[in-house]
Amino acid sequence: MRKRMWGFGILGAGAVAALVAATVPPATPDPAGLPATAPDYAIVKPATHAQPGIVEKTRGYVDESGAAFEARMAVTTECMARAGFPDFPKTELSHRDPGLGSFLYGFSPMDVPAARKTGYPYLKGREVYMPDAIVEAYSGKAGAQKSFSGGTRGGGTFMTGGCQLKGIEAVYGAGNDYAAATAAYSLILPGTESAKFNPAFKAALNDWSACMAKAGYGNMKDPGQASLVASQQSGHVALKIAVADATCREQVQLEKRLEDVAAPYLTTVVADKQSELDNVARIRAAADTRAAALGK
């Protein structure tokens, strides 16, 4: 049986702070620690002036629209119910893929109302068991899966079948188009990763960290580390960490500041990959049209 087991304890803020020291290092790397031959993403140069609206423009390439996601999940969920798994919507398999914000910040976006209501979104559904039969119905038997490629270097190749493929084909028409759309992140990744070496990126995270320390959660380097600590706690404690995290993000304008840092880098990579991103835009527009038709 394939399932996830999660151990939860109950810790106060002081104990949580002690636990932080044992968690993973911060998501933002130290340039001094780079190897002699730096990866491609470390060499993107920011544009002198950021293109107005570049973050939202890039989000349109990377993020699947709400309509397309809901239509794809509706087809997939109906298929899974026919296969004998009506609880599919409660599993991780039904969760939405990370969007631009996750790649840009290095952690998932979250505001205070969402934090107060549900805590960290990815923690929902973690307690649901997923037998091999569910995974097989979702993505197909190993020997019967099909391979798809979006033709993008560094991403866009995957194998699937089953109900996942039914949902993909209903909304995207072809698996390769879906692969190309989901691989858009790999086209802009050099820009988002390069932005993380900018001193202003680190300064914004330092301000967030100082805010968290005042709230009783010291030694946290970034929201990714906060969510990791929360994942090891009870629901109540995890919720408190999420609310403190979101509150500090708003107080220091963390996500906006990180977007402002990334904007010149996104301007560079979007201009460089415009023809491939234009194809992604075409695919996403066609998917939205199909999603609208399915909803009638």
C-alpha cells in the first residue's frame, strides 16, 4: 500500500525555534558556495529596466488558469469515480501544481486570510491514504503509459495514462501540448533563480526573518523553512506558524519585494524565449476555450 504517514507533535514557540536549527538550510544559496562552473541559471543578467507588468505576463505563461485546472480535474475526478475511487478529490493527486510564485519566491504564496482558514495549503489531504490502485487508476499501469514531450530543454517530458491522461486530453487536446505548457517554468527558471543571488532578495528575507523572531519563531531563514517546521507539528501549532508567516510576509511586503527583484531578470528571459512562450500562450488559450466548452 502506498501511503504517507506523518508524525505530529505539539510544541510551543520556543520548542519550535529549537527544532528550526535542525531543519534544512535556507532556500537562498550563497554565491560564494557556487561551484567553479556555475549552472546556467546563475548567469542571467537583469534588464536595465523591467518591462511593465512582466510578472503577471510571465504568470500567464507558467500558471494553468483556474478554468483549465477545474475542467481537467472534473474529467479526471469523474473517471476516478468510475474506477472506484470517489475520494480522489481528497488526495494529493488532485492538488494544483505549483505556479510562478513558488518558483519566483522559493516557497508557496500565502496571505493572512488563507493562512487563518487552512494553514499551509499543501498540508491539506496529507493524511489520506493512497493505495497503489489509486495511483495506477490515476496515471495508468506502468507498461501502458504513454510518453509526452513539450520539446523544452530541461523540462516537459513525462509519462502518464489512466484518468490523468483523460483529463489532459479533454482540456489540452494532446499530451505533448500539455507537456509544453507545463514546461514553461523551465524557460523562465534561469531568471527566477538568478534573482535569488541579488542582495535585495536576501535583504527582503532577512526582514521577514526578523519579524518572525519577534513573533517567537527565531532562526527561520525563509517561509520554506517555516512550512517545513509546520509540517512536523500538530494542526493547531502548524496553523499558528502559518499565520505568523503570512502576517510577517505582509508586514515586510515580502512577496512584492521579491517580485520587484525578479522583474528585470524575467524581462531578460522572456525576451530571450519569446517564440517558445508564444507557443505556450497559444496552448493555454486553446485549453481555456476547451474548458469553457466542457463547462456548458
